[in-house]
Amino acid sequence: MPEGKFCPVCDADTSTDEPHNKADHATAWESSMDPDSNLEEQRQLAGKLLADEREADEHYYIDVERLCELVESLDKWIKRGGFLPKEWRDARTAAQGS
């Protein structure tokens, strides 16, 4: 893939000012849901956004939007009976064993 910023769901080039179609994001993400990767990306984005002291620009809002998509996707996944991320399953097992 060429250099630049790309949407991790649809591979659209997000380094330009051109908007891309996000209508199929939920379907595309849920069909390949990996709760562990989802949670890891959420944590990375949250850390980046919280540590970012620059003025909010388009890329900042792209990251915020992506974080929201990830949270919603994982929430839907779990509500529909999907399994929890491994780290959460392990923590729950450990807490129940104590």
C-alpha cells in the first residue's frame, strides 16, 4: 500500500481532504471482527488522542471518529453474543478465581 493515511476499514486514502464513503463500515468491520485487535486499536487511539497537545485538525477528528466506530462495533459484537477480548476474559476468570 502506498504511503499515507488509510482508513483501516475500507482502505480509503484519508490523507487528503476528500471525504470517503463510510456507509459500509459497520458491515465490513463486523464481518471480520477481532475483539482483541479492536480493543488494542481503541487503546492506541485513546492514548494518542489524550497525549495529543496540538490543535484539533482533520486527522484528530478522523481518529476520534475511528475510536467511536471501534467502540460501537465492539459493543454490538458483545451484545449479539460475541466473545469478549482475551484480556477481558482472562481478567474475569482471574477475578472469579479469587
